[in-house]
Amino acid sequence: MSVTRRSFFARAGAVAAAQGLALQAQQKPPVDPGATPQDPRMGTGDVAKLFHYSDRRAKVSLIKGDNRRKNIYDALVAIDDQIRPALQARKYVLIKPNGLDPSRRLISTQADAVNGILDYLAPRFKGPVVIAECGFSPARQVTSEFGWSKVFAEHKPLDIKLEVPNEDGRYELMLGIDYDMHLIPIRLGARFLDPDAFLISSAVMKTHNMVVATMSVKNVVLGAPLPPPPGQNGSWGLSEKRKFHVGIRAGNYNMYLGAQRMIHNWGVGIVDGFEGMEGNGPVSGTPVEHRIALASTDFLAVDRVGLECMGIDASWPGYLNYAYQGGLGQYDLAKIEVVGAKIADVQRKYMLHADVDRMLEWRGPMRDLPPNLGYNRRPPQEDLSAYA
């Protein structure tokens, strides 16, 4: 292809402009692409009445302190009256950590966070306790090499074991959508859908590279999809989790579908913000010395308060807004009682992922198809002069 002097400078100018916009995007706060929860497209007025917004009030504990283990324990004790009735009705407790390797300090649930949970459970629950997370390492290896055996030894009166649910391969199917909006089956570990389980989400406060922020809801929803059994090709391409990572629209919606499927056994959502992550989370971010812990029996409410603590607009994470519209929990701060510390006293402004502007595009209109496709479509040969 020949390149003229004019086309060369036109291309050079386009590249320079693109680079300038990229730099500008890094320096400016995220751009609002359109719809918000107050926008008619997101449901206000008569439209809002059609959504299943929860009228039930929620209670969230917010603890500030210099000891991670004590923060978690105190957060649970502060809502003990909310936890006990549901806890006593279940046959066993299922703790879902955010990763099985506590040595990955910033991105994984720390042993002391689980110690705080077990400190709370010990005098209140006498049944089995299962710590479960789908992963690529066998449960035996995780227990011995990643320090979980030390946790179990400290809490000997409790009947504790660790499981990697994809080892036994038992699953239940949910239907999601792929990037092309086609239905796809997704295998979820049967353990996470067991109605006999009192599910505790032990999450880490982090920014995210697709959904803005991740806390208690995403921890359980994205922990349930099965990867291959340990030792049988642990590639990402064979993991069911990849079926949730299908772009900002389908990805957010699939997380809502997963939450809808799992909510029946949600017990307590815990968010460990002792050391949060900002920037390019959930893996490559940087630490935030925040020194807080949150807990609630309403997973959506605890994530809502967590967003406030991170200084993040609650209208930005799509999956949480869908969950609110679908009635999966309380997301309205006016209906959430915060006990312990005050949000204003612990709030930090987390730096968001570099791609956050693109993540927010779920809020605006889709542009890949004509908005009136299939509606009052004119015949191809119609004389359009009358419309000029």
C-alpha cells in the first residue's frame, strides 16, 4: 500500500491524539458513559416499581483496629444477633477463602482472617467446618504447604477440614451467556450450592480489572466455577471461571446469575480490609494500609459499605447493581445500619484500575447494533427523500 505525505501525517496525528487521550484518561477521574441508577434506563419512577428492590433493612459491622484477627472476630460479634438464628439452622459451616495460599499476602485470605472466624465459631457452633476453594493444588498439598494445618491445630475442638471441590468433580449447572449473547452451561461446584451449608465469604478488599471492585459477593460467585481437577491440566482455557470473563456486559450479568443461584445458602459476608489493594487489582495492585474489617448477613449490603470505605461510586460495579435490582440484598445506604466505626472516619480514596473507564461502559447503550433493529425498519429500496 502506498503512503502519501498527507496520509502519513494524518496517521501520525491520529496516533499522537490517541496517546494524548490515553494520558488524559489516566490523569482524569472515570468518565460517566451515560446511564446511572438514577437514569430511567436503570429504573426510576414507574420502571423502578417493576424491580425487586429489597425493603428489608440490613446491618453491617465496620471495625477499625491494628489486629487483623481481632478485627474479624469483633466484626462478627457485633452482628451476633443476626448470625446465630441462621447458623443454628444449618448442618455445617462452609468458609470460602479468597485463594488458598496465604503466602500471597496481598491477594489472598490470610490465615489470621480465618482464625478470627474460627474464634467466633468455637463457642457458638459444634458442627463440622469446611474450608473450600476451587484451585489447581490438591487439598493435601494446600493443607501442609500453605499453613492451613497450623490453623486447624490451633482450633482442635472444632471439626475442621479443607477441600478443593474440583478434586471430586461434583457440580451443578447454571446457564450463563457468552460474549455473543449465546447461552452457555457453567459448572459450579456442588459444595457451594449445598442448602445444608452456612456459607461464609472471607473476602479481601480489592480493586478489579473488569468489575471495578471485588469483595464478598464476587468471592463466592467466582470461587464456585470448576477448574479441571488438580494435576489434570490446570490451564485457564479449561476452567469454567473463564466463562464469567466474557466482557463487561455479559461478565457482570453472569455474576448476577451466579449470585442468584447461590444466595439460598449465604450466611455471612466478611470483607478483610486490613490491607486492601488499589490500582491494577485483583492481582497486580498495590497495598493500602486500611486496618478495617466488615461483616454482614447481607452480602450485598456489606459490599455496598465496602465501596463507601474505598471511596468508590456504588453505581459503577454492574453485578452489584443487577443484584440490587434483582432483590438479592440491600444496596440503599439509607436502609443499612452501620455499627462500630463510622464510614466517614475510615474512608480512603482507592486508586482504580487503569481500564476503569472501559469497565463503566456497561452503564451506557450498546453500540454494536442499530438501536432500532427490528423496529419500524424501512425497506432497503424506500425513497428517503421525504425524510431529508
